[in-house]
Amino acid sequence: MKKIALLELQEHQEVLYGLIDLLLMQAVEINVFAPAYMHEQLKPEWLENERLHWTSKPPQSSIPQFIHQVKPQLDAVDLIVFSTLVKHFAFFAQQTFTPPTILIIHKGNAFFAPQSNLSIRNIKDALRFLRSLWRRDDFFRKKLLGKTSYSSFTDPLIEAYMEPLVPPFVQLLSALPFAYFTPILPQSNTPIQIVVPGTVSVLTRDFELLFSALQKADAYLITAVTLTFLGNASGPRARPLFDLAQNNHFQNINIQTFVSVLPEQEYQKQLQLADFLLLPLREQIQFGTTREFYGKTSISGGINDLLRFGKPTLLPDFYPLDPALENLSGRFHNAEDLADLLLKWVNERYYLSLAEQAPTLLVAFTKAQRSHTLMEILKPVLNFIEK
């Protein structure tokens, strides 16, 4: 039986959990190396699965220390998948692993076009940039790409956009699927539950456009609405959200937030209970000192939330979507468009007709199909080394 190691040492546990779920449908053994808090959120049935093994990174241990500690275990598997790498480039560029390795890239410009997308907005950014120069991040990131057996993006549309920028020495795999569709009954709540999933940050979410639209639509709503922000809203980047909420008084809209990161199971429960999703995304976002573009160089996690439960979703018209997901969406260009869509989706419950189509539209995204697709991509890599 082939052995696959999954390493998630940063913040993308949703990718880790998705890969675990899809791989457990296959005849492979999975060895996970990740922080202990991610282990605490595993599904109960995973804890009893004899093909899933977990090694937790101690909180006091640095990532290089942890990798040195588990190196013999990593060298004993057939494939290593790094689901996120956003730092320690010099360290990883100097490592040699026995099995082939796959690096999943979340921020395309950061890896393949950092200089042409450099953005320094303030002194903090300037200091961050100087530190990256001192660490020679660009040099070691390129060296890491050359040493990694394969690289992969998080979405086929991002892969298509970024591929012309990928140097010929990088072996590119098709985007690895990790999200899949789970059919649920469409919701019809009172008040209507609208969920804004993911990061609560003014850097990635256009709160001003959102609240302008809410203010325009509020008086014309014929039923109460609860607008829930699922991410952690306790940080300074969420402060503009509360400032806008304090300065805008609504008749029919209630704003709900959370002061900490929700456990994975609770996060998924909130998504399931939503009538529809709302993604007030900014087109251009900042990752360190690099400009990224949602849908082109970086995926929004909210797109995977759309897919997971087939939830109708309102999102900006700049974001490219798979045709199946496009048919579940409502597109807006500005606050007026969003206000019109909110009135249509709330007052007419228009989202219900879309939700009912989800099982048909997303037939290619079922768990079984996505698991099969994942293994078809991995099979040639797994055959690279025979134990």
C-alpha cells in the first residue's frame, strides 16, 4: 500500500482536511504532520481509521526543528505533499527528501512574479521587503521550486492564468482537488441567513461596498436578515467592519460576528445552515509585499465553501468561475448591483431555485468523483518510486 505524507505547517487546514477526506477513499496510507490544534478538530471516524497516522508539531518547536525531527518518517513514505509553504524558503531549499515531493502553491505571484507585482504601501511593508532581501527569499524560493519534484495550484483556472509565468524547470501537475460537493436540502430560514465566509479583513473584503449595498436595500427588505461573518473578527483588520456597523443603522439587517476562530465542525455547521453566501471580495489583495489577484493568482476560500454545500453565492463579476459554479452565483459590479441582487434573492427567495439545481450542476464535484480525479493526478507520481 502506498504511503502519502501530508504536511500542513501554516494555516490552510481546510486543504489538509479535504485531502485527507478524499485520500481515505483510496487504498493508501496517510501520514499527517501538522499542529496539534488541527488534530483536535478531526472527524471522530478519522481518529479510528487505521490508515490515518498523525504526528503533531509541538508549539514550542520551530518548523525547521520539526522537519529535522520527523525526517526519517518522511523519507519512509512514497510521496510528500506540502499543502502550504509561505516561509523558511532557505531551509526547505536545502533539504533533500527520498520520495518525490509536491508543493501546492496558493499565491501564484509570490512564487512566480514577485518583482513585477511588488507593492510597498508603508514603512512596515518596506521593512518586510528589506527582510526578504536579507533572507534572499526570491533566490531560495526559486531554488525550492527547482528541487521540488512537482508543483500544483489550488484551482484549474488559476493554473491556466499562471502557467505562462511558470519557468520550464518547474514540473507542473494539474491542480489537486480538495473540496467536494455534499448535497444538503436547501434552507429557507426566517430570518434569512446570509453568511460571509472566511477572513474578516479590510485587506481582502470590501466592507464599504458591502455596507453601501446594505444601506440601499435595507428599507425595501420584506423579511428580516441575519448577516454572519464566519471568520475571526477580533483583529485590527476587522475594525473597519465594526466602524461601518456602528455608523449604519438597519431596520431589517442584523450583523453577527465571532471573536475567535470557529472550530472546523462548527464552521461547517454554520455554512450548512446558510440560505446563501455573500463574498464581498476585493479584486487586488496584498500578500506580504506582493500583489495578488483573486481568481487569477489566488483562490478565495469562499469559492470552496460555495462548492462544499452547493450554496448559491453573490460575488463580484471579476472573479472567474467554473461554469457549474457560475450557474449557482449572482454577480455584482458595484453597490447598486449588489443591493438589487439582495432584494431579489431575499424578497423573492430567488436563491432557492438555484439551490435546487445544485445536485445536477455539481455532479462532477461529488466526493467519489473528486477522489478519483485526485488519484488519477497522483498515480504517475506514486509510481515514481517503488518500495
